Amino acid sequence: MTYRLYGREGWGSAIVEAQLSWYGLPFTFETVGDLIRSPDARAKLEKVNPLAQVPTLVMPDGSVMSESAAITLLLADITGKDSLVPGPQAPERGKFLRWLVFIVANIYPTFTYADDPARFVSVDAARDPFRAATDAYAQRLWRQVDGHAGNPWFLGERFSALDIYVDIMTRWRPKRGWFESEAPRLFAIARRADQVVELRPVWARNFPPG
């Protein structure tokens, strides 16, 4: 009954790794190469997930799950726990679902586009402006999310998977310094999540000091 998580340290697979660890589910971690720069790494993962994206999670029965939001909801169902995902009758359920989908549908893809503009823009001279425009768009979206963030956690008093997303994604472009000044509520949530005892080993493995 072991899960197999395909990922790379510091990448989006950390979102699922944190949840597997939180629930105490047994899993192995299959490190993939640099999917942006290594055709061999992409070809290897394509055998499991045709999109060659992380996270890719192989379930104990051998079936494959992708898309971190789908995995987030499925793991909550499998464990029967509401510690990361508010249950159907919870008053904060709607807010959780709205912003989970918002983050994965709107912000997460900006990294797909901007990390490797050559995949989407054929003209060399247009790639840097494309990346700059995509990053600026992501920052506008983050400011919108910040306006709806609660205290001390995104949903208010209760910790959730949204706080895991915030902790990890604020480490990516434009990084924590930008969030501190431009999205202070999200920055505060991320700093608190850094200190969640159950997740410290995940943070240390994916984001080692220095």
C-alpha cells in the first residue's frame, strides 16, 4: 500500500509530498531530472504521465494521478480526514475550493509558460518580454489572492492545504522578498507554515538552507 511520487526537490511535487507526509501515508520518492532542460528526463516521465509534469502520483493499485488539486481532494477522501481539506458541511469549504482552483488554474500555469518561453514563443527576441509579461500577470493574481487571505491561516483559524500551497509557491518567482512587501498576508502565512512541526522535514528536504 505504498504510493510512488515522481518529483523534483523544490518543484510542485513538494505540494503533494507535504500532504502525504502530513497524513502519514507511506510513499517512495522517484526523483526526475530537469524537465525543462533535459529531453531524457521528459521522455522517462512521459512513460508514466504523457504531459511529463510533476507531481505525478502512482497509487497503490498502480493507477496514476496527476494535477495537484485533484490529488489534494483525493487524499482527503482516501484518509477520511478533514485536517487539510474542509469537509462538505464546513462553512469554509466554498472558500477553500474557490482559491484552490484559482491558484492551480490561474497562477500555477504562469510558471509553465514563463519557465521555458521557448516552448510557446518561436521568436527569440519575443521570449524575454513574454516572460516578463507573464510574471507581471502572476503578480497581479497574487495580489488578488492576498486580499482574500485570512489570519493566521488562509481560511482563518484553521490550517489547510492552501497554506501548503502558499508556503511552497512563495518560494518561487518573485520569491519571499516580493511577497513581504506586496502580498504581506501571504508572506505571514508562509512564515507560519515554515514552522509547522509536521512539515519541517519536507521543507528541509525540498528547500535546504542556503
